[in-house]
Amino acid sequence: MTIARVAIIGLGLLGGSIGLATKARGLPIATTGWDRDASVRQRAAARGLVDQVCERAEDAVAEADLVILCVPVGAMGDAARAIAPGLAPHAIISDVGSSKEAVAEALAQALPGATIIPAHPVAGTEQSGPEAGFATLFAGRWCIITPPDGADPAAIAALSDFWTQLGSKVELMDAAHHDLVLAVTSHIPHLIAYTIVGTASDLEDVTQSEVIKYSAGGFRDFTRIAASDPVMWRDVFLTNKGAVLEMLGRFTEDLTALQRAIRSGDGDTLFDLFTRTRTIRRAVIEQGQDDERPDFGREHGE
Ligand SMILES: NC(=O)C1=CN([C@@H]2O[C@H](COP(=O)(O)OP(=O)(O)OC[C@H]3O[C@@H](n4cnc5c(N)ncnc54)[C@H](O)[C@@H]3O)[C@@H](O)[C@H]2O)C=CC1
Ligand SMILES: O=C(O)C(=O)Cc1ccc(O)cc1
């Protein structure tokens, strides 16, 4: 199965980065794109995110071997219905959504009989929109592919190859397991960031300007995460409800234990946890899963 033509639906950070990476790596693949927002279509064309930005969804997907839906997870069903009339019978339909079980269901319902292989590149930033994409986003990052039971092995192989050619490391995973793992490694950290920044900005005896002025430490990192796209993250929490609530239950128990340790002056408990977590950070850096790549800050103007 050769992928010679890819249609990208949704031309924001993820869609734009796929288009730019395909071009920058010189892949022999033609790219088309569509976004439901006319202003995004125009800005995407101006930046050359794909070879051809189409005015209609069905034109963008006509003759595409692979269609990648790069819209918020709550909009996957709508996007799938928009492309349905133009799809080639052999096309592989995939996506980049941050939650996988709900997306797989929405796509299967919208496109009965289609070859659907959901995926999630675990790579992104707090930015969104057609100006945010960059060609190196996926380099060295994991892309988790969650094929449904009975999926065509040739289609899985073709999608895996595509992501490998964009520079990603590919792993196959069951969708439910993906959702549980990402709940703890990505979704709950975002929820915590939104909470802590919200709590700080609500404080009555600390002014907003003090929060901004003295946010040199950990709080500064939280403000980056808490600047992430509200539509995208609303949809993530609504679609990964079960796994997020399960992990949030455990997190709340652990937080309560820390609260008790602080109240009772139990320094050993605090020290032991902080020592254990330090080793995790070291392992993350050794595996190259941090954002301390030499080009990352520069490309983001930091
Ligand atoms: N932002 C990130 O760091 C990451 C995001 N993702 C996932 O990628 C997907 C896209 O996220 P971003 O590119 O960050 O968002 P974005 O906001 O930059 O781009 C999304 C685009 O989809 C368009 N859109 C919305 N509904 C549509 C519809 N029904 N039909 C056609 N176009 C529609 C919007 O106009 C927008 O241009 C989401 O599902 C998100 O969960 C995955 C990995 C990382
Ligand atoms: O900006 C960050 O730190 C991220 O965590 C980006 C991100 C957001 C959502 C995903 O599904 C994957 C990666």
C-alpha cells in the first residue's frame, strides 16, 4: 500500500506540522488540506502548509490514500461526515486526537465500512492555529497507533511508515490502554496546571500583578501548560472521562497523604517521594522525552 497523497483536515498546529514535515523531509507525497474556518484556510495557504488548500472537504480528500483528521476530538465526527462524500474507497482514515476510544467510536459511526486506524502523535505545544505548526514537531517523538480489532495489517504498516518518515517512533497500543496512560502522563498534568493557575488568579490577598511578577519558579511552567487551547482540552476531558476520573481518584488520595505528612511534620514521607520522583525526571531526560532539544526554544521564540 503506497501513500502518495495525504489529505489533512484541520490546518492548525498538528495539521500544519504534518504538512510542513512532509515537505521539509522531501517525501514523495502530495498534500491537500481543508479547514472549516475560511480564515484558517487562507492563512494555511499563505504559509504553504500543504501543496493545495481546498475550499471543499470532499475535494481535499478526493484521491487521497491517507486522510488525517487534525481537529479537536469533539469535532472528529463532524469532520468525518464532511469528508465522507469525497473519500476514495481504498483511503485509510486516521487522526491525531489526544484521546482514542471516543474518537474511534465517533469515526466508526460516521464512516461505516471505511478503513479507520486512529493514532496519536505524543508531540505538541501550548500553541494552536495555522501559524503554530513547525516541521520538526514529530522528530524523535512517539506516535501511538491504536488499530481496532481486525484492522488491515497493510493499512497499519502504511500508517506506521508514514509516521516513521516524519521522524516519529511508532508504538501500537490498545485504545483503552492509551487513554489510561495518557490520562496520567498528559491529561491530568494539564488539569493540574489549569487548576493551580486558576487558584492563584482567584486569590483575594495576592494581586494578579504579584502572581505575574513572582512567577519565576514552578508556577511559570504551569502558566505555559495552562495557556493551551481551551476547546481542545475541554474536548479531551469530556471524551476521556472514565480514565481521567479513575486517575484523578488516585491522585487525590496521594495528595491527601501528602497533606497529612505536611500537617504532621512527617519529613521522611516528603523526602522519600521527592527522591523517587527525581529519578523519573532523569529517566525522561535520558530517553530524550523532554523539550530541551536545541531547536525547540528558538522555534518558539523563547
Ligand atoms: N496541541 C497539541 O499539543 C496536540 C494536539 N493533539 C490533537 O490534535 C488535534 C488538533 O489539535 P491542534 O492542531 O492543536 O488544534 P488547532 O486548534 O491548532 O487546530 C484545529 C483546527 O481544526 C479546525 N476545525 C475544528 N472543527 C473542525 C471541523 N469540524 N472540520 C474541519 N476543521 C475543523 C479548526 O478551525 C482549527 O483550525 C486535537 O484532536 C488534539 O487533541 C495531539 C497532540 C498534541
Ligand atoms: O505542550 C505540552 O507540554 C504538551 O503536553 C503538548 C501535548 C498536548 C496534547 C497531546 O496529546 C500531546 C502533547
